[in-house]
Amino acid sequence: SQSPYPVKYIRDMLAETMRENLGIVHDADKLQKGIDDVSFYLSVVDKLRFDSSEMAYFGYSLKGILTLAKATLLCAQSRQESRGAHYRSDHPETSEEFAGRTAAEYRDGITVRMIRT
């Protein structure tokens, strides 16, 4: 990147991606778009230049934040129901199959398995 502040822009784009695709009302298409966007950000994060004089630790947490965002989107995608304040317009009913928590296990940025407890 030629910009001295690319991390700030990626974080801003991530915030918008999560707001638009994992809002209170979401569906499979929005979730997939969010996963695709975050996957792209993860693919470039190691190529970014961090300017620590501008924001001392801003860049160091970016990969972790992106990984958590992707895990959140993947869990929401696998949870095909509406529950509480989060509404899946493509799955409006509550399902007992999803009554517990959903977690994602990652290795090297790849989902290994989804775990329901």
C-alpha cells in the first residue's frame, strides 16, 4: 500500500461490512458477502504497512479483529434460525437445533469445524 494509514481504512471498511451484512436483520446472501469481504481483507492484511507513529498499536490487532469478524459471520451463517434480537429473514423461525452456542475452530485462517454446545 502507498498510504501511510491503510490499517485505518481496512478497519473502517470492516466496520461497514459488519454493519451492512451482520446487522439485526440479515440473510444468507448478506452473510456470504460479509464473509467474502472479510476474507479479502485477511488476504491483504500481511501486506499492509503499519505506521506506528500515527496509532501505536492500531495495526497489530488488525489480523485478530478480522479473524474474529470472520468467525462471527461464519457462526451466524451456520445458525439458520432467528433468535433474540437477531433476525434471519431467510429463516424467521426459532429452531431447537440451535438452542446452544455455536463456535468455530480455525487453523491457519481456515474453518476446521463448527461446534454446537
